[in-house]
Amino acid sequence: MNGQERRSLLSWVIVALAAACILGGFLSSAYAHTEKPDAKLLLRQAMRRLWAEHAIWTRQYIAASIAGSPDAPEAANRLLRNQEDIGYAIAPFYGIEAGKRLTGLLKAHVLIGLEVVEAAKSDDQTKLKEADERWHAGADDLAAFLSNANSYWPKKDIRGLWYRHLSLTTEQATARLQKNWKEDIAAFDRDFDQMMAMADGLAEGIIKQFSARFY
């Protein structure tokens, strides 16, 4: 193991030890006066925040990219950081390597999504179709990874949630390109609800699988 690998491993160890703070830290001020915080509630709320950020920064990138705004790259970087946060959050339950694997799959999902938006902007149907196929294949990989990690996350259900997210993301981009602002907002609202369903399903699966930590 070289120096860079050791530093990378050390970083992940530190992150894994601190990741529990992600699960409760988002709400630390809200529960500052609670003598015995509800661990289940903290997990649910933390997961909701993480996946809310996924929906929000996806939308921010779509809006900035289609508008040709100079903040589009920063929105993309922030969206990618959200995928790291999600990977960090599962590390205390599934281990460092699983956290890194999930982060990698999520980042691939995001990067292909950026390609989808660019292809839609340029009306390149060939590139759009090819990117969309890889996007759905990535969703299959995510569903397989998650269902293998936790039997309370059925592959069919998780895949359905991811496919719906892809569809709603595409609907947002399409509506913005067509300047159909009402539908753009409605599609984002649907996607936000979808991400909350994702967050709730993942949180409930963790609570069931690791019930001794929550009761």
C-alpha cells in the first residue's frame, strides 16, 4: 500500500467514525434539549436531508446548465459531494468499502445524468438514447448493490424508485427546455416526493436490519 492509498484509507476511517454524526448532526440543534434522542427519528431525518439535497442539487444543475449559467459546474460539484455524503452515511452500518462502492455508483449516476442533460440541450437524439440506456443500467447496478446489502430493500422496489427518479429528472429537463415552467415545477415536486420515498425506504431497511441499535 503506497502513501496515497494509506492516506485515502485513513480518510475513510476518519469519515466512517464521524459518519454517525451525519445521522444525527443535521438535527443536533433541533434536539439539543432532548435527553434521549430517538435514534430512529434521527436516522429518518438525516436520510431525508441527504436525498432532499440530491433532488435539489440535481434541479439546480439542470436549471443552471439549460440557462447557460456560469454556476452550473459548481452545482455539479455540489451534487457530486452529496453522493459522497450518502456513501459516508452508510459506512457505520455496512463498512468503509460498501460506502465507497455506493459513492462510486452514485457518482456514475450523476455524471451520466449530466450527459443526458447536455444531449437534450443539443437535441442529439443518438447521444441521448445512448446515455439514457447507460443511466438505466446504472440504476440497475444501484438496485442490485442495495438489495444485496439489505434484504429489506427488494431489488424490484429499489429499481422502480430509481427508474422513476430518472424519468422525473428527464421531465424536468424537457419542461425547462420547452419553457414550460408550470410542468417544470410540477415535475420537481414529484421528484422530491420520490426522493423522500427513497430516503424513507432506505432508513426503514436499516432500522429493521440493525434493530438492536435502534431499540
